[in-house]
Amino acid sequence: MVSPPVRGLDARLVVASGNGFTLDIDLAIRSGHTVALLGPNGAGKTTAVQALAGLRSLDAGRIELHGRVLDDPAGNVFVPAADRHIGVVFQDYILFPHLNVAENVSFGLRSAGVGASEAVAAARSWLDRLDIAELAERRPGDLSGGQAQRVALARALITEPAMLLLDEPLAALDVTTRARLRRTLADHLEAYEGPRLLITHDPTEAYLLADEIHLIEDGAITQVGTAEDIRLRPRTRYAADLAGSNLVTGTASAGVVESAGHRLRVGDTTIHGPVLATIHPRAISLHRNEPEGSPRNTWRTSVDRIEHYGDRVRIQTGPPMPLTAEVTPNAVDALGLHEQSSIWVSIKATEIDVTAG
Amino acid sequence: MTGPVRRTTRPPALVLVLAALGLAVFVVPLLGLIARVPWSRLPELLAGDVVGDALRLSLLTSIAATVISALIGVPLAWVLARMEFRGKSLVRGLVLLPLVLPPVVGGAALLFALGRRGIVGGPLNDLTGIVLPFSTGGVVLAATFVAMPFLVITVEGALRNLDARFEGAAATLGASRWRVLFRVTLPMILPSLAAGLALTWARALGEFGATITFAGNLQSRTQTLPLAVFVALENDRDTAIALSLLMVVVSLGVLIGLRDRWWRSW
């Protein structure tokens, strides 16, 4: 009796590059889940994509996808990219410039030996699914960033890959397109049943698209958790900076974001519907008594936790809206802060960034 | 809002004079040739036996040299562009050598290597009976020797500039190496490949020194257009001029075909 193979990705990636940089990370992704590999430029994210896709071999470690070993230097196994069946949406999309959109999308099926007319018909149905049917005859050079992204997604998904890799899928887009396409991307990710890995340097993207975030810094995973875990308990300076930003999901209407019954006044009065509000910890002021002055959000709460990070102190506040504030050690002394002490929070409306969620 | 750029400084007169002289070096010979063309006798001259044989042989051998260059020069360019190995710069130097080597020396080298008593030619003759010197095959080989470097350097440059991620993307889509090569790599470098082939063909068509040294000058077997021009100059100037005009027209045709690539994109 053979036990059913594990559905998903189970990998340890070790890749040493010539200049002393080594990538060494563990990665496990269940089917139907999205993991974000979030890190700064040069952290080794693209190397990880290449190793998983089979575009470069591991120096040590092992890649196993749905129970099939794809790379195992110790066992002398290396399955080349063409035989891995892993769909990749590349950074900058890398659409073939000499082929039109339909030919780009049908490329994978043609490679698998599907006949031309059948492959093009399948490509058209995928384009239709992504609402870009009218682009079939265009060349990639004539597409907008958003259109190119959808073509790249269709090209990767048409072969029903065993896993989906997205390398900075939104980085090439301008800010407004990015917010819109993030939502459609979320829908399409949801519809894909295999394990999905999202590579990004944008925390918002990771928070909105991934079930679990792996922070990668200098070739190593420094923290794994949900957006909430990382925000509340950042383990490194980078994580603190990233997570630094308080993220509040809610519904916007006429300059007010309502989140779990709590109302925040925000600077942007034009945005409506589901939003993600971002508040930088240094934008949050703490006071002993009720502050007065310009219109701002103020409420009374308590200090849940105090954490020292060198010359900075992070203060975790309690209900009704738990937030992380960052102050200097002097301010902690001046305010006489300790855990459980009562405190007033104030945030200027204009210090709250709101993006469509 | 700004009009055409106005030149605020004129170049010194001396520069203009020297530039005009430079241009004259190219233009005067052409004018001299065209001035002597016996236009009324041209059809009759071009219809002659010697001309017909030379034209046929030149087309055959230059196209054969181009096809051979494509078959072995493109893989060579690929190896130079994509592989790292010891002695690579030496290999590249050897590939480029025919560009600077006097063709006569190339022809002599071919003769020593592939002549009947040459280090390769001897065994080749013993085993297969093939004799390259003073044969049409020898013309093709001489033309390939001098012309193929144009294809190799053009294609190598294009392959180096090609973003390898396109080939990687094709591989992740399940494309075999051959499919990647024929559906992605070669189509993407097609403009350079075409330019390289055109240059190679033009160089093969004009080849003289290595050909006459290695293959001789036998009408209908090894006497190509340039050789026929050289012979005709001795005893039949009008035919020589007609042949020369023919080659000028062909060369201009190649240049016009490459104009977008070579003239304008600067």
C-alpha cells in the first residue's frame, strides 16, 4: 500500500553564485495555497524562481513537487525546465516579440505536440476567459503593461501546470493599473488549484495575494507567517520596516474607512469600496492626555506590548484598533509608558494611505 | 517650439576639403567605370559564353558557400556566444583571421592543407577520390573560408544581445531544445542572421585571391565573375567593363537590401 503523494511543493533550495552569495531556503507550499517570497532586491528571489523552474540547478537541497523529485544533486536527479511542467509568469513577462498574442499563449500546447488549430482555439478560449479576446492578433510590442500581464498569465496557465510561479507580476505596471490588476490576479490565482509562489518586493502585494509570507533577506528566510504575524512580531529590521506599516482592511466612503466597527478619517475622499489603509508607525502619535488641534483620528486605548529595537521602540496598542507605533526611547520615558498603561492615540487623516483592496 | 537645429559653427574649410577627397576615393573609380560602359553593346557582351559561365558559376559557388556558412557558421557563433571554455579568445581570433589575412595567403594555406599532397587533402583523396584544388568544390571552399567570418561575428553578436530569458521562458513552456532554437532563438535573431547571410554572400561573390590561388582560373569550372573580369582586362576591355558593372549592380542590391540595418539605424 503506497501512501498518496504529498500534494504540493516541498523544497530546500541551495544555490551558490560565484560572488560569494548563497541562497539557502526551505519552501513548502500546499496545493491551492499562495506563498509570497517577500524581500528586497538582491535577496535571491529570482535565483529561487530559476531553481524551481529548472533554469538553473541546485548546488544542494532538493525539489519535490506532488511527490515527484525535480532536482536532487545528492541523488543525481535534475529534471530540465521543459519537463517540469511549472508555469512561470516572468518579471517583465518575456512574451515572445516575434509571435502574436494567440501564438504566445498557444506556445506551451504546441510544444506538447497539440495541433496548431486546436492549440490556437484553446488560446482564444483562455484569452476570452481573461477578457482580452480582441488582442489575439496583436504583437506583444503593441500591448499595455496590464494586457501583457494577462497574456503572460494565460500563456503560463494554458498547459495546466503542476505549479505556478509569479515573479514580480505587478512590478512593471503603473500604480493605478497595479491596484486594479491585483484584484483580477487574486481571482485568477484563486481559480488555479496547484501551489502558487509569488515573488515580490511589495508588502502590499504579498499581504493581499498570499496566504503565507516568507521573508527572504540575503539568501535566507528570516521569517515565516501571515501578514498579521509579521506585523505584530517582526523578527528583523527589514521585517520591522516592512511590517512597520500598519495595515487595516475596511470599507471606504466619503473620506472615512470603517474597519470592524471603528472609523478612521482618511485624506483621500474619492475612494469607495473595499480598501487597504496603510499607516506608518512613525505617523502615530502617543499622548498621555486627550490631544487637541487639527482634525485627526484620536482614541483612547492601552499599551499591550513594548519592544525595543536599538534606537527605536515599538509600541503595540490595544483595542478598538490594535496598531504598532514607533517612538524613541526618550518618548517612552517622557510618557512614562509601560505595558497596560492607558494612552491616547492620534493619527492625522493625511498620514493614512488608502489603496483599493 | 524649437525649429530645426541651427549650426552655430561651420566646420573648418580644410575638413570639408579632406572629406570631399575621401568621398572622391569611392566615387571617382565608379564614375570612371560607368563612363566607359559601352551601353549599346551591353546586352551582346553580357550574353557571351565567358560571361554566362562566370555568372552561373559565381551564383552557384557563392550560394553554396553561404549555405555551408549557415550550416556550420551559426553553430560556431552559438558556441562562441553561449559557452565558456578555455581558449575561447583564441578560437574567436582564428574565426576572425580571414577578415584580415590577405586572401592569397588563405588560398595558399588551403592549398597546403587540402592539396593532393596536403595534410588533409592527401588522405581525403586516397579515401574518397575527392580532389578540391582546381575544382568547383575548391571555389566554394575558398569562398567559405573568406566569407564565413562575416556570418559568425554577426550572429554571435546577435546571440549575445538576445535576452536568455526568452529561451528560458520557452523551456518552462515545455519546448525541447530544438523547438527553442527554431521557434525562439533563430526567429528572434532573424534580422541579424539575414544581414550576416547577405554580407557573407556578397563577400563570397567577390572573392578573388583565395580562389585563384586554390582553385585556379578554368572557365566554367573555377572562373568566377571576379576572375573573368581580371582575365578580360587583358584582352577584352568591354567585356571586363560589362562584368564589372554587373558586380557593381549586385553589390548595390545587397547594400540596399541592408539599408535599414546599416545606413539608417545610426
